[in-house]
Amino acid sequence: MTRWAAYALWILALLPAMPAASPAADPPALPEDTQVVGLFMQSCMRFVGDAAGLRAWAVKTGLQPLPEDGQQAFLYGLPGEVFDASTKDGKLVLISENGGSCSALAEAANGHDVVGVLERVMQLSHITFAMTHEDDDSAERVLHHREYTASEGSHQWQMLVSTVRGAASGEVMLTTNP
């Protein structure tokens, strides 16, 4: 089973636990914790190191590039493209650097839950991973970082999960580096 099929099965398994909606109502919203992991798995994890493939996927999916000033707010002067991946339930951003680094950012998610969901989805997707380092950010003391190595077959990459320390909800950023 591919990692994408495993991810889809995992999301489907989650849905019965959610409140039932009437047939005329919108489908139940997934928590932002799950949304950011879903965006990360479909984009950054799928296109590790392939900025062109990632950007083509983003456009095909209907994600809109941010205006130039919005792009620079996330790129900090680095070359790349930033897409708005927000849903009606939360603000999400996809950041694609020209060098192949990719990040999925949620404005408000539970960092502890995001880490748990991400690790479960990677296990279900048969992605081998190990946390290699964990610490609080020395400059932005409110941030906590977890560094991972991940691999699938012969392909290996680095991941960084940055969350707001001790908060029930805050910004969360998931990053892959080839």
C-alpha cells in the first residue's frame, strides 16, 4: 500500500468518530491539527526536493499564490513561492523554497496533537522515521523544535516540526529538507 493510500484510509477511519451531519449539511470539519498534517503529507512529503513538481501540484489543486508582500513574509528574502491553502476552518500556508525545502504552516493548531497525528500517519504510510533532536528555540523561546530523519526506500530526507511550547493552540510549521 502506498503512503498516499494509507493516508486516505487513516482519514476515512477518523471520520466515523466525528459527529454525524445531516445530509443537507456540510461534511464535518477536520481539526486544523489533521488539516496541516494532510497538507504536509500531500505536498511536502510527496514532493521532497522537487520544487517544480510541488508547485505544479499546488496550481493543479487550486492553491493560490500569495501576493508578493505575503510571499516575502514567509520566505524571508529566500527565492521561492508561497501558496494559500486555507480552508473555511483554518488558515494554512504552503511554502516552497527554490532549493527544495517545503513547509506547511497552520495558524492555530495543537502542537502536541500535530506531532501525534504526523507520527501515526507516517507509520501507516510505511515511512521510516526517527527523532534525532528536540529542543526549545534559543531566539524564539516560545517555540519548540523536533528534528527527524525520514526515509522511504532509498530516498532519505530531514524534517523539522516547530510548535508553540506549552500552548493548547498556536502556530505549527512542518518542514522537509532534501
